[in-house]
Amino acid sequence: MPTITIYEALRRASSFLENASREPKVAEILLLHELGLTKASLISSLRDSMTQEAFSAYMDKIKQHATTGIPVQHLTGVEQFYGRDFTVNEHVLIPRPETEELIVAICETVRRKNRTDLTICDVGTGSGIIAITLAHELAEWKPRILATDLSPEALIVAKQNGRNHQAKIEFYQGDFLSPLMEKGEKIDLLVSNPPYIDPTEKKLMSDTVKNFDPDLALFAPNHGLAAYEAIIQQAKFVLNKDAILAFEIGYQQGMAVSDIIKTKFQHAKVNVLQDINGKDRMVMAELIG
Ligand code: GLN
């Protein structure tokens, strides 16, 4: 049976993507997944060969990505977040590195306040990355963790990820905080990476994002602020005193989201934090009294 070296396969896939004006790096990510290799083992296997059959299957996926823009994470079914692998599909937002910074900010705040017995809720949990990562990173503080999502299909993915990572999360289906309001639950830390892009911006976005991430995860009316407005309005009914709010935001929404919080909670200490690129990316608020 004819074979091709792994090196040659990688070269061909990368140039195919480059010629199609796609990110050549996708060739490596997909090859690692197809061959079940780590980056280190790939480098030491470059002279090994793969069968023509395996190469064609690999190139079919490369071509599919090149022609449709399907994200590599939908082809592999996984994305890494905060050092862990999460299952993803078309029903959930693919985890973004910016959201890892939200985890850092929350962990710092909880450590600083040294708060045990916290009840946390991840609103719009999607694949469950925030809730599950916090369950592990804050394990010492023994939080109780709730997570909500409007989409039943997203919750299937989130629950699967919860099981894979042995995180004990209470999942609820419903609009933002409404399931908690219905049950009379109270929380100490509200975290959310809600949809924050105005729908009019859709036309400017790359096909990989706008045609594959769910609209529900991306878009919110009123300059992308509608979800913050709804969540913060509902928060009035579920937050304990001295609660913490942690939001990921669009880089131009720092002032607007801070104002929404300050309007609803007069005694709030609100901070806008920047991401690694120096852009406003998070709003953290601590309620006082
Ligand atoms: N909480 C999930 C994440 O941060 C989903 C967010 C969303 O769908 N907007 O990836």
C-alpha cells in the first residue's frame, strides 16, 4: 500500500490552506488529532509514514475547512481551555482564550476575599467551561456551582464535559437567571460570558465564526448590551449581600456595562480589567452591604 511521510502530509496540507488563505496552523492541529499524537511526539515522528487512506481522510477535512471555513474544533470535537480538553460542537460557543483571563480574575478575587462556602452561578454556560474550570481551580474553597443555559443542546455538551472532568455542577435550563429565581436560589458570585456582539456586526465577521458559532452565543441587541441588562436586572433577585459579579465584555463595553451595574446596585465597587492585549475585557463588581 502506498504511504506518505508525516512530514510530507503536513507540508501538503499547510500549503493547501495557505493557498486558500486559511490559517496554515490548522494543518498541524488536525494532524495531531487524526494521528492521536502530542506536539512532541509529532516532531519525533515526522519521518514515519501514514497510509494513503489516512492521508486522504486527513486531506478531506483540510479541504472542508478551506472551502467552508468550518472551525477546526468542529472537526476535532475538542478545544482546550485553561489546560483542559472540552468537548465542543455546533451548539456551543468555542471557548476563547480571553475567557481564561476571566477565570484568573475570579480566582484572584475569591482568594483575596478568602470566601469559603460560596454559591457560584455561571450564566449562559455553553460548553460549561467556566463552571467546570472554577470547580477545579476553586476546589479548596468548596464552592457550590450552578450553571444555566437557554439551549438544551448546549446543556447536553456542558453535562458531558462536567462528567469528563468530574465536576459537580447543578445545571439548569432557562433564560439567564430565571431558573434560580423560580427556585428561590441565592448566589454569592455571578459569572457570565454572555452574547455581546451587536447583530449588525455579523456581516463583518469571519465565516469561521459567524457561520458556525451559535447566534445565541454571539449576538445581543442594543449594541450588544441586552444580555448584560437582562442578567443584571435579574441579579437583583438572586444575589446575596457582598456578592461578586464577573463579566466578560466586548472591548468597547467597559463603561456601558459598569454603568448598568452601578444603576442597579448603588453600592458597588466596579472595575474594568484589561486582557493580555491591553483591551478592556472584564468587568468585576463587588457589592458592598
Ligand atoms: N460560557 C461559555 C463560554 O464562555 C459560553 C458563552 C456564550 O455562549 N456566550 O465559552
